[in-house]
Amino acid sequence: MATSIQDTFNAPFVFKTDWKQAFDDAEFIKVFSSDILENYILKKRWYGGKASTLKYIEVVDHFKITSEKNTYYGALIEVNYKEAFLQHYFMPVAFMAQEELDTKTLIAPVTLNGIEGYLVDALHQEDFRRLVFENIISAGKADTGNVKFHKGKSLKENKYISSRFMGIEQSNTSIIYNDNLVLKFFRRIYVSTNPDYEISRFLTERMKFKHTPAYKGSINVAMADDNITLALMQELVPNQGDAWKYMLDSIDGVFDNLKNKKIKINSLPDLELFKSITINRIPPEIIDWAGLSLFLRVRTLALRTAEMHIALGSDTTDTAFTPTTYNGDYTVWLKNRLIYQFQNRLNTIENNLHKLDGLALELAHQFLDNKTLIRKHFLDFDWTKLKSERIRIHGDYHLGQVLVNGDDFYILDFEGEPESTIRDRKVKQPPLKDVAGLFRSFHYAIYATIFNNKDKYPYEQDELFAAGELLFNYMVGVFLDTYISKAQEGNLNIGYSNEIAFLLKYCILEKAVYELGYELNSRPRWAVIPLRGIASIMGY
């Protein structure tokens, strides 16, 4: 807000240059990089370096775009950390004279060549948002130097009407145009094409996949050997929220039924984990308890997931999307990555045991007692026994990445796993890794329902956990039945039953170990969820 910035800076920064030449002025760049940006970005939600110690910031590139009224800069900044790594961010910057100021999102007060005003985030200026939109719909005619605006084949829009922010700012900033398009600006950028842009455009324009928001356009910076993606435009899909919220509501109803129907949990028929089951083979007692609707939705989600993977794995001409087999290089990459991550989680759990109690503490000790067994499971990946293929995958697939649209689903956000490097996110992997991510999300939804409503259901926690595991096994069984048959029908090579079981177990274990670090660092009480998942998979 203006007041807090004024509190931080007692006086405006004064420069001799005017705004139209500011980013060519060495003194402006020097002060902007250090004094101004170091203060500003640390407070932003999209800044991903809060856990590290900032060393210095550098403007590594910039471009200028102008409307009839204003000049704007896109600044590509490099943030260097004392821990010896760096991150890149994109910042669109505007200068507003005092009398023109119409936003509270200020970067800093400045005086440029005698004119007093403020540097502001250009996304908060409607004139800038309009300019960006018009540059995209004019299909590259407004390209500035190495900045390339692209109009998607399905973009029919030819006029700017309105723009507004979508939700609260997270790691990216999304703007809704004309109430039917979303332009997502990537705040954290990579010196490589963003997978979200790459996969979204591929699925829409090449594979005609209908269950992801259609690609409509983009902004990229062309580099010598790759592109930096600054923004991705897609259709705005009408929806009733994400599948995480839907699943929480549904599972709450399932647990309510335990009480309302006076169900004896230990009398419900069991199902082995990973055993496929068609909906019409589910025992009537389970349908009576959980309802048919939940399983029908799980089946639809399985269908859409399989269709996504078929689309991602059926191109034979674009090498970025051509399926490939397992080999020694992939195995070395995988094992190095997982053993490093596993060791990191071991250290984290040993350092955080004092935060745990009850079942979580008991499971943590079991995890430590079985660390050799878990490590061996990761090292037992033998690519020579695998006959299936690897493809480009979603990479961070969970219920929060799926929109509910009536009785159907749309899949979004193909950026990949936040902890992974941009190169690792583009490695072709087993499609079952996405399936494993969704299963972990099912597991979370069940346990989150129990944790968030522990006084609502008149059962002991152990009984609720037992009911939750049973429900999970049936949801997984229904999903697998549909997913496997659809994948095989679409000639997606996921292997035969033994290979599917091995990869699924391997990928779920990887996901649960990954989750463990997050839970121990941010909400230790929830560490019981991945710990229980690991115990279930490993059978100890």
C-alpha cells in the first residue's frame, strides 16, 4: 500500500533520466535492481525465495512496449542467493505521475527528470492489460525485438472489452479478459519454454483434446537457443470449483452416512489395494454407504486422465511428445533424484520428531526403522524388465488441478512439480506417475475430511481411518478399471498387470515421500497422511 511504501522510503528516488529512457540509464538500473526491487519483491506472494538469503538482484534483460498514452517495460530479473543458486522473475513496470495514479499496488516513489510519481506493477494498469490483449489478437504484428506475441488458432476474439484479476495473486498472476479468456502471467520464469504453454498448445492445436482449457495465445521472449514463456492465454472454462473441494464435500457426506445409516465399519466388505473393480461389481453395502455418485465421478475422472495421456503419448512427429522406452540414462536420473530426496526427508523427519505425537510419532519411527527397505525399493528400479513406454505427463497432477464442470472435468496447470528443475519437468515419465499423484490426492481428501471434522462423526479416530482406507481402496479400484481399459484401447503402452502394479507402487511411494517433507515443515500433525500411505504401500 502507498502508506507502507512511504514508511519504508522517506523520500522518493530521484533520477535524471526520463521514463522513456529509464531502462537504458545505468544509474536507474543500479538503484532499481538493489534498493527498489530488494525491498519490493520480498513481500510479494509470487516470490519463491523466501526461505533463502538474497544476495543481489540484476536486471538481465528488458523490453519496451508502448500504447498511445504510456510506455511500459517488461523487466527480466535474476535473483542471486547466498546459497549459490539463482531464480528468474518477470516484472512488467509502469511509471505513473502523481496526478495519474489510480492503483495502490506501488513499487516505489520516484522522481524522473523532475516529474514526481510512482513505479507500479503494470498489470494493475488497464491501459497495459488492453495493450497486451491487442498485441496478442493482432497475431505478432506488434512484436518488439525478441518479444513474440502469438495468437492461437482457436482465438476468435477481435476486440478488447474488459479485464479484471482472477482470484488472489499466487505464484502467477491471472487476468480475465472479456469474461471468457484467462491470461496467466508467469512471475517465476525459466530460460526454457514453460511446460504449461508447451503442453497446453500441443493438446489444443495438435491433439484437439477437449478437456483442458483451450490454448488461445501466448507471449514469449525468443532466446538464442530456447524461448522464455512470459504469459499463456486460455479459454475461461465455466466451473463449479475444483475437484478437491468437490471431493471434500462428497467424502464428508460418505462419513455422515456412517452415522446416519448406523453402519458397522468392521462389517463392510474389504477390497485389496490396486485391485480393479467395475462399478456394477461393488458390493451393495459399499454403494449403500458411499453412494453411487462418487464412484461415477471417479470413473469419469479416470476416463479424462486416460484420454489426456493418450493425447500426450500418441504423436509420432514432434520429438518433445514422442513416446520412448526406459533406458539406463533415465534410470540413473531417476535413482539419483529419488535417493537425494529420500535422504533429505530422512534428515527432516529426524530433526522434527519432537513435533510429532501419537500415531504420527509411531508411524515416523516405523518409517525410520524401515528406511533400508524403502531405499532398496527405490534402487530396485530395473529398466530392462519394463516393456511399457514413457511420455510427457502432467507432472503435478492432483485434485486441485482439476475443474468440475457439471458432471465432467477439465484438467489444467501443466507447469509440473514446483520442486523440480525446468529440465526435469520435461523428462518423459510413466503416465502412472500422474495416476499415483491423483491417488495420493484421494488419500489426502479422505484424511483431511477426518481431521477437519473430528468432532462431527461419533466414531473413534482409528475406526474412521479404517473406513477411510476402505473407501480409498474402492475409489482406486474403480479408477484403475476405467483408466487401464481406456489407455489400452487408445494404444497407450502402460504395460501388463505386473508392470502396472510395480510402477504404481513405485510412483505412489515417490509421491508420499515427496509430501512428507512439506508436511513436516509446515503442518506436522498432517505428516500422518503420507506416513500412513508409505506404510500401506510398503506393507510394514
